[in-house]
Amino acid sequence: MRDIVRSMMTGIAALLMLGSAQAADGVDAIKQRGTLNVGVKADYKPFGFRDPTGNVVGIEPDLAADIAKRLGVKLELVPVAASNRIEFLQQGKVDLLIATMSDRPERRRVVQAIEPLYYSDYVNILLNKKSGIKDWAELKGKPVCATSGAWYNKDVAKSYGPEIVAFDGSEKPLFAMKQGNCIGYVYDQTFLQGKLLEDEWRADYDLPLKGILPSPWMIAVALDNASLQKLLEDTTKDWMKTGFIVAAEKKWGITPTEYSLLMHEQYKDK
């Protein structure tokens, strides 16, 4: 019986060690494998979305492709969602995440953030052009659609007084807004800018208010993955030096953010 228990414990330990090794695959292991697995969004235009052929494209896939090129390996894009992206990284299903992930203290406890942070977004609200709203204070007492679990919902409600009507994901609140259940949709500014690239939304909707609550985004790798962390830190600095991210924003129809322009200015002469 003891031998059976000992064998089981040895097997469990081996599995744990394997899972840990997979989650912490560094540069050498990735090169040996010949493929870089990157977790990206597939529903967040223009940062990561599916084109008419079904391929995942966008700003963040472009960043992932540049990393794979630097490593001299093939790129495998793995679609992730907010609910599973950190789990995918911890389980070794991806080597790193570039997936519109806000930099939050609780996340830094379980993953390694790459610094300098590659991006920073704002919170904004998509409004019907007929709403007449010109200031955040005018939202007081009005129903505003939002995505369940968004960290800024409480802040917006507390500061400006709208009635937050939350739905899962991003499509449900957009549909509810179209049906007249709320006057606007409060969400990440870049996502809303992406919607305005589509004829369906550009005709009747706009972003008349100034973005609020700046939210830096982070690229993440598994904890203690020092070699990949170093490569990505150097890569991010080079992106900022060359203006790679600014160019990617322009390529995909996004007005370059203050953060992207500032970081390019800061690094271009280094």
C-alpha cells in the first residue's frame, strides 16, 4: 500500500513539475520548440479580432509577430478571454499574454508584468449623436450600459452618478444600447474607437466626451521566467524607440494615444 501511495505522490510531483516547467518556458525552450505561443484577444477590434477569413489580426497580433521574428520562430496565436487568459499562462498554454490586460495589483501577484508597460487606455462612453450630452456630469441619474466586472464601473457611478446597467461581455451592452435600454456604453476607449470604424456604428454614434481613468495595459509572462522577461523588456523599449506601436495604431485606424506618443518621445533618442 505504501508503495502505491509513494508511486502516486511521485507521479503527482512529476506532473506539478512539468506544469511549472511548461508555464516558465524561457527563450531557449521556445527556440528549441520552434514556435512562440501568444495569448491574444479575438473579439476586441482593432487590437485582436478575426478577419473575414477567420484569422486573428490586429495591433496585438502585430506585436506578437514582431516578437516571434526576433526569436526566429513561428507564431501561434491563441485566442483568450478576460476570464481565462491568466489561467492559460499559468498552465503553459501560452508563453506570454498581449491581450488588452489592465495593470492591476492583484494580477501582479500571479504573473510577471513587462516594463515599461506597452500601452495605456482610457475609459470613455459611446453615445448616440442625438443624446446632446457634452459632459460626464450630464450622465447623472441616466441609465448607462456597461460590461459586468469592469473595474471602473463603480468609479464612474460614484464620480458622475449614472445608473450602471451591466451585461456580460461587450456585445450584449451594445445591443441593449441600440434597443434604447440605456443612453450609452461605458467601456475601454480603444474598443469604442474600434467600433466607430464600422459603418454600423459610425453613422449614429460618437465619443463626444474626453476619456477618463487612464488604464495602463501590461504584457505578462509567467513568474520567474527571467529570460523571456528580459527579451520582452528590451523589445518593448525598442518599440517605443522606433515608434512601432504608434505606427501600428495608425495602421489599424486608431488615433495614437497620449501614452504611445509620450513613450516614443521619451525613448526615441536612447
